Amino acid sequence: MNQVEQYVPGFDDFAAQLRHNRLPDTDRLRGRIFTLGFPGCSGQVSFAEHGSVHWQGLPLEPALAEGSAPAKVVQACVELYFIDLALPPSSRQSAVLILDLRLGHGVLLHAWLDTGRKAQGQASNFAQALHLATLDGAAGEALPQATDELIGKRVLNIYSQQTAVEHVYLNSRWYAYHIHGGVRHGDCDCDEASYFKLRDQLYLVTFREKAVDVAIIFVLDTQAWRNTGIAIGEVDAASGWFSVPIGARVQLLSETRYPQGFIPL
């Protein structure tokens, strides 16, 4: 367990269940360097042979735009990689980089905790920004964009033999969850959500909880029916910031077809 994956009382047992069915890390990017063309700036990410990742020029605040960390890379599907760029825990921020080598683009999902947001009328203390980039000067075919293709789907995310989490994608801003088994059996709520289409049947999904300062970021593959991601946040000030890997086998339970005039957006 590294400095980011700290023990969090009341959360750690649940978090441990969320990684049993996660895809393994990969070293396929070791020795490679990628140039990311963001609007208005150019960044670079390089993967060392010894297992670290270094980045520079990313559209983050100046103190975080350049850095190094142990490489946490998962091939979420063919030629698409989910990379957790571990920022200092004291920043209370997260940067997830998705590299699509097939379509020639990158996605940087930046999430940060601001404990004053709910006091200002926001649903969650988490904010996020999505930054799109072309990869190594490629044309960047089919750049990711917000999508409504998940709305109406009900899925079961099987994280371990003991724990599964049911998701219902209600509309473009909210989803509902229901936990089956494990230490949080029966828990359910409705939280903020965002969905972005990466490829056909492949999505970037983010959740921002309102009851606790936790956010979830994952790639959902509805062809292989798997998710790969991280859970980030701060359950309480004493425990500090955490970032833990998650991954599940996913089963489609149902799809809702809405009559004309009643489609949720």
C-alpha cells in the first residue's frame, strides 16, 4: 500500500472488495513517450523501463502540470489504456489519463475535492474537468464527447464473490446505486454522474457522491462487459486522501425504452 492508498477506517474493507475482479496492470507502455496536443498547450507523458511515469505540460495547475509517479497502467480494452497519474495526496486532486492508440487521442480527466462546494449549493464537493488531446500529431478520430447512450441501462458490477454494485443510469446528470453483499450490503443512493463515449460500446463514466467526499472514475466496456477505474476521495480529515484501484465484471440486467416525449436527458 503506497502513500496514496492509505487505510481508511470504515471504507478500507469495502475498497478491498472492489479490486478482486480488476484487470491486471500492464507494462506494455514501458519505454514509450507520447505527445499530447491539448487546445492551447502541448504535453508529454513518458513511461520508464523501470516502471515509473513522468508527465509535463499537462493542463493542470502549475505545481501539478509536471511530475513523476509509479506507473499504474491497465489495458482497459484493445489499444486503450487507463492510467492513474498519482498526484500528491496533499493536493486532494486526481488525474486519470486515457490513451487510445487506435483512434489517436488522449483524455485527461482531472478531479478535485473542494469542501466548500456543497455549502454553495452544489450536489457534491467534487468538481471535474475533461481535457481532450490528439496523440502524437494524429488527426484524433472520433474525439470523445458526452453521450446519452447509457441512459436507461441497469447493470450489475460484480467486484468480488462477496460484493456487487447495481447501477441504474437515470439521466445525463444522475445515477442510482444499490450494493449487494459485503460490508455495505443494502446501501443505496442517487449521485451525480457524467458519461463520455470513447468508442462504440466503450465509455468513460464518473460519479461524484453527495453523502461523502468520494468520486469514482472508470472505463465501462459494454462489449466485453467490464469496468476498470479508481475510487478517490477523503472520508474524513484524519484518514486523509485515498486513491484505490477498482474493477468489475459487468452484467446487463435490463434496458428501459421510454415513450416519445418522456426520454430523460
